[in-house]
Amino acid sequence: MKRTAVVTGASSGIGEATARRLAAEGYDVVAGARRRDRLDALAAGTPGITPVTLDVTSQESVNALAASLGRCDVLVNNAGGALGLESVADGRLDDWQRMYDTNVLGSLRLTQALLPKLVESGDGVLVMLTSTAGLVSYEGGGGYCAAKHAQTSMTETLRLELVGQPVRVVEIAPGMVKSEGFAVTRFRGDESAAAKVYEGVPGPLSADDVADAIAWCVTRPAHVNVDRLVIRPRAQAAQHRVHRVSG
Ligand SMILES: NC(=O)c1ccc[n+]([C@@H]2O[C@H](COP(=O)([O-])OP(=O)(O)OC[C@H]3O[C@@H](n4cnc5c(N)ncnc54)[C@H](OP(=O)(O)O)[C@@H]3O)[C@@H](O)[C@H]2O)c1
């Protein structure tokens, strides 16, 4: 029986690359996100991927996904992202709420819905896509850092609570990744503001780099739990220490 992996936020960036990569590793991949057209295109180009319309902020949508699955061996809680770069003083409440709902509660909804199947599989792996923003705070990152810190804390708690059960809990904390949507979403569609994030950085991480790290963690032997994998580009020594080459 082939192992089944559910990847949320698979219509773009890290999730899309992870869906492709896990399919190449031989998993039946269930790829979830809201933009169904993009998922259909992904599935059409990659054997082994089943597209599923999914909104992680809707309990109904998450329940429907869970009910449709015969089994689940791997869950990659990837759907999420940042909104805005305002200071805490100027932060918009609705941005903070949406970031919490997607990154934290979205991961919680999927985790609660699929945990019984992960346990049942006898070797379940739960991957949580957090961020270095879940470990260190930065100016303008208030709402996103708060949400990612919460997701990191939830991941640590879950690993403690599941000890003795056949489920590994893996946290992937990337630094700067030049993915398709992350910066564009953060800057509300402003492509030129988004491009500045990566300007002059020689070799930001790609979505494929992160997918590679996820695939490595997931394919270790069942007794090996990679607790947290922090992955940054060589040009980013720390959140505030980024090497940029001018013009
Ligand atoms: N890029 C970075 O620098 C970076 C660094 C560290 C961590 N991360 C984390 O990595 C994850 C993926 O980000 P990315 O860089 O790949 O960004 P991305 O290209 O913008 O992809 C985000 C994905 O999340 C999905 N999504 C958003 N809201 C959703 C919802 N309510 N329900 C279902 N899916 C939803 C989007 O799909 P739909 O819009 O189609 O629903 C999209 O597929 C995020 O959790 C992000 O916080 C990114």
C-alpha cells in the first residue's frame, strides 16, 4: 500500500514544490489549497497528485478533506504566510487575526482532524512549516512573528504529548525563501515592494530547497525524529544579517 501525504498550501511556493517532491518519492499526495485551478494544473503535470479544494480557516472544509481520506501517513502543515510589515503600534487587527487563523489555527484544525489517521498508519509524520520568525522577532514582523512563535510552541507541545505514539513531529523553520507568493502576499500584491525583499541577495533559498529538506526529514527511518530543522541561505547569517550585492 502506498503511503499518503497531505500537503496544505500546495497551490504555490513551498507547498507546491513539496507536493511534487513527495510524489516523486513515491507518495500518493493530496494537495490542498483554495485556488483549485492551480492545483488542477499541478496534478495534470505530476502523476500521483490529487487536488483538493481546501480552506484551512474553515472547519467544514478541513472536515470534508479528512472524511475523504482512506489513510494519512504524512501531514505537511504548510498553508500560511505574512500580511503587512507595519509596526506593532500601527498593526491592523484583521491582519493579525488572519495570520493567526491561517498559520496557527489552520495547522491546529488539520492536526486535530488527521491525527487519528497518522497514529493509525503506524509511522505517521507531522511536518509543521514554521519560520525563523517563530524563533526570533524583527521590526515590522509583529503579527507574523507572534503567529509563527505560537506555531512553534504548538509543535513542541504536540511532540511532548505524542511521545510513545507512532507519530514523528518535525518542525521546518526556513529563513529567506524566494517563493512565488510569500512577499507578494505580505505587500498586498505590490510586486516591486516584494522584489526588494530579495534584491541583491546572492542565492536566497528556493521552494525546492525547502521541499528537499522536508523530503529528507520525512524519509528518515521511523525511529528518527528531526525535531527542528533551521534552514537559511548562506547569505543570511541571522534575521538582521543579510549579505546583499549592489547593482
Ligand atoms: N517564503 C519565505 O521566506 C518563508 C520563510 C519561512 C516560512 N515560510 C512559510 O512557508 C509556508 C509557505 O509559504 P510560501 O513561501 O510557499 O508562500 P506562498 O507561495 O504564498 O504559498 C502560500 C500557500 O498557502 C496557501 N494558503 C494561504 N491561505 C490558505 C488557506 N486559508 N487555506 C488553504 N491554503 C492557504 C496558498 O494557497 P491558496 O491561496 O490557493 O489557498 C499558497 O498555496 C508559509 O507557512 C510561510 O509562512 C515562508
